Amino acid sequence: MNSAVVSGSSPPGALRALQGWRLFWVLAVTTSVIELLAWQTIDWRSGSDVRVLIGFNWRLSALYFLLTFTGSALQQLFPSLLTRWLLANRRYFGLAFASVAGWQLVTIVILSRHFRPELEDIHSESFQYVEDLIFVVLVLMTVTSFRPVSRHMRPATWRRLHSTGIYLLGGLFTVNFLYAAVNATDTTYLVIIAAFALAWGLRVAVWWRRRGRFEGWKLFWALFGFANASVLGTWSYFGLQPDQHLRYVTAVCAALSCLFFLAALVGPSFNQLRPGAASAKWVAGRRYYLLAGLVGMAWYVVFMAVRADKPAVPEAVPLPLSAGVALAIVATALVMLGRDSKRRGAGDFPDADRTQRFAALALATLLTAGFVVTRHEAVSAALAVPCLAAWVIVAFAALRPTRDGAPLRPAPNPRGSGRGHAQTRG
């Protein structure tokens, strides 16, 4: 969108004159001047000074990213001429952010050519490779922001790329600045992390307004984003080098998988006990909870393999789930998901076929037994509690007599969007 005029009114004269490509060039030139001045203040014979410049560039780019990240939320929550102008020029704030990233790339190239040990020290942290991948996503977002490239993309693909990239960058910025705010004495980081906390608060407020729309694949992508953000954030903050920190990351993976799987398993029983539109929607999203649980378990298996390749740690505390149990959980969840895809209209387990019921029972048993037998891990004990509670709910629903008009279940949807209305079972 190249015009600041969105619906009727136009912004004040100063903002009307500063928009579109004119705004971008003003920001890009200002950024370049600041960058060149910063270059004059460091010692290019010192690798540590070059690393300081890298940190300066990220702080400089934070403002442009925040304006890009919050433009849509501000317009929806506080519509005004100013927020309309911010939203209309979001593309150019994003390109200004990319220009700072360009200066950052030049700095990294200089570091790699003249101070190789410094660059290797940066990449000694495992999460740095994830940051490199996010940087590649930023390059793709920048390239596809221009019409000659974007016109060859499907609109849905373009939106997914930019939505994924903006949230990945937002999570990366938040975790890194939070780490700096906790471990550094510079109050600048406190101000920046407060701004990011406010930005995420605005996003959450918008999501809350749209909570009724989280159905079907929208529900999955919301769960997918939450799961990956939690895992990557924990990985970024703690790292994988010490065994204890690696266990923190695997604990988050195990907790996410457990909660998502239990949501898929308990939904039908809860729908039988408390039939209603909310519980019917819960059951309709069962397959998406299963998929989200598989995402968390996939991360768990990856980090388990990382731990297996490390030298043995004397008296190391076991992981929340053993390798055999984790792989068995993945297999049974895939079986259950496959049968659920073939019987999309099945709203609860009594309507499912024998294989699906057996897979659900096996999945619940593996989760519960897997956490119970690991006696030396506090996380396992904590996760065993909701597993046992889930068994109580399922057993209570199974023993409760079925009344006329209950339970409710979602109607079959041939398009597989997960949407359905409640209907009674005769």
C-alpha cells in the first residue's frame, strides 16, 4: 500500500509529505549517516570492537522493526490518522529495517575476513545457526517486498512468508534483548524489552478479539507458532552446551507435547460431560492438537539425539521421556491422526473405529507411564499429574450414562476446515 489514505481522511501535512518511498529514503539515509558515524568510533583492529558494532546495529534496527510489527495492531485497537499512516507505510519501515540489516551483513563479512576466531566464537553457541536461518528469511522477505518479484507469488504464499518471518524476528529480538536486559547493566536494554513487551501485548489483544476465528488450520498455525516460539526461545536463552540447560529445553518440548496430546484425548470425554458449542469446537480441533503435539515431540527427539552425541555426564539426570517411549508416542499419534483424517466427521471416540480407539488408549498409556517411571525428574512428576487427571475425566465420562440429546459433536465438514456446528446424536 503506497498511499497513506486508507479510508476517507488523510494524515496531517507533515506526515502526508513523508510517506512511501520518500519516507524510506529519509530513513535509509539517516540510518547510513548514523552507521558511518558509529564506524568512526570503533577500532577496526579489534575484533571485540566489531562485535560491539554488531550489537549497536541490532539496537538501531529495533525501532524500525517495532513500527513494522505493531502497525496493524495499533490501527485495529486505536484507529486514528497516525495509526493509519503507520499501517500504510509499514512496508517502508520494514525496508528501512532491512537497510540496517544490510549494514549488519557488511559488518559480519568484515568480521569473518579479518577476525575469524571472533566469528567462530559467536557460532560456538548452537542457537546462532537458527539466527542465521532467520536472517535468510529476512532476505526473502526483503526481496519479495518488491512488485517484480511478488507478482509471481500467490497472495497466500506471500502472506505466510511475511507473517512467519515477522513473528520469527519478533521472537528472536525479544529473547535476545530479554537475555541482555537480565545479564547486562545497560538500561537501554530495559527500555527496548519493555517496548517489545508492549508490542506483544498489542498483538495478544488483537488475537483475543479474533479468538472465535481460531478454527481449522488457523488453530493449528496458532498452536504451531506457540510451540516453536516456546522451544526456540528456551533454546536461545539457555543454549544446549551444558547438560542441565539441554534438559531445560527438552522439558519444554515434553510439556508442550503432553498438553497438546491431552487436549486431543480429553476433548471427546469433556464434550460428553459438558456438551456445548465450546466443547464441540474443542473436539473439532482434535486433529490440530495432535499435529501440534507431534511438532513438540519432533523437537524432543531432535534434542534427545543431540544429547546422545555428547560425552556422557556422570550421574546425569534422565530426560522426562526415554527414547523408546518418545518414538512410540510419535508412532501412535501418527496412527491416530491417520485414522482421524479418514474419519473426519467422527466427533468422539465411540464413533471412531477400533484402530483409532486403540491408538488413543495406547497414546494415553505411553504418556502416563513414560512420565511416571522417570522418578528422578521433577518435570516428569509434574506432567504425570495432568496425565492422571485426564484418565479420571475419561473414566468418569465412560461410566456416566448417556442421556438423550447428549453428547454434542461437530458435524462433518467435507472441506476439512475444522468448522462445524453442534448437533445431537439420536
